[in-house]
Amino acid sequence: MFRVSCLASPFVLIPVFIACAAPKIEVDESAYDCGIVAEGKIDKLHAQFVVKNSGDATLTISNVCPGCGCTVVRFDTTIQPGKTGLIASTVTIANYHSGPITKYVTVQSNASNNPALQLSISAVIKPVIDVSEQYVSLAPGKPHTIVLASAKQDLSVSEVFMSGSSASAPSSPAWQAAEGKDCD
């Protein structure tokens, strides 16, 4: 009969332990919300993500890929076990108008738990002028109210007119400017 021994040589266990060492990537928040920004007030959104290596080997970030050309990133390439690093992202929003915006970046690394981590940067762009209705039909002879609201202090309505083949000058006193009225 053969006897199997449960004792192992220490030299056999060391290579197995080294092979199991691996970096692990963690972020507190994978989504950065920049909140509500007024259209035209700022040209860029800035976001920073704190990246932690919770593993037991060096985390190497090989690349951080922006989802589009309006996003630029800077990042720490190596993070030692138990330490943190940064990924900084800037999104140019100068040509964006009202509504929600979300941009993504993908972090490529040697992490054993998530080698292609996706991060997002979002905001809601508030328009300079907000119209009460998306589509307005001004039928002749029927009064219609359109409310314009703006956070811009120096914005004023200087003239209201209609154009088109059946347009005529308004004869109703409903066509008046509400000067000095706070629309918020």
C-alpha cells in the first residue's frame, strides 16, 4: 500500500502563493455627477476618480480610453498595493445645449477583478432660455401664451413678431412684454 502524506514542502507553496498575488481595482464612485450647469456659463466639466489597489500586487493602468473626442483624461499609471491614485477627466461642453449629458471613460488595467472598468461623468445643461412648450402653434384668432424663462439676468425681449404667409400683426393686448417680472 501507498501512503499519501499531507505535508508539503515549503518550496512548493511559495510559487503557488506568488502566482495568486494579483492587483484589484476599486473606486468609491464610478459615476461622477457634475449637477446642473447653465448653458454657456462654463466650457468644461471636471471630474476626479480616486482609484484604490486593494490587491497584493502592483496595479498597472495601461490606458484610460475616453468615449469621444470631447473628453480628455490624465491618470496615474501604477498604484502599489493598499495605495490610491487618481484619474482626472475633463469634458468640453462648449458646443452642447440643454439637456442631460453623460460621457464615459474605460480604464484598462491588469486588475484581476475588473480589467476594463467603466467610469461616467454626467451633468444636466440648463438652457439660457427655457420655453414653456416644445411645439407652439399660433392659430389666428385664438389667444396663446408662451412663457420664456431665463437665468440670464441681462436677457430681455425686444420684439415679438410672426412671419409666414398667413401671419398678421397681433391686434390683441395679450401681446405685451412683461418687464421686470421674475419668471423663476
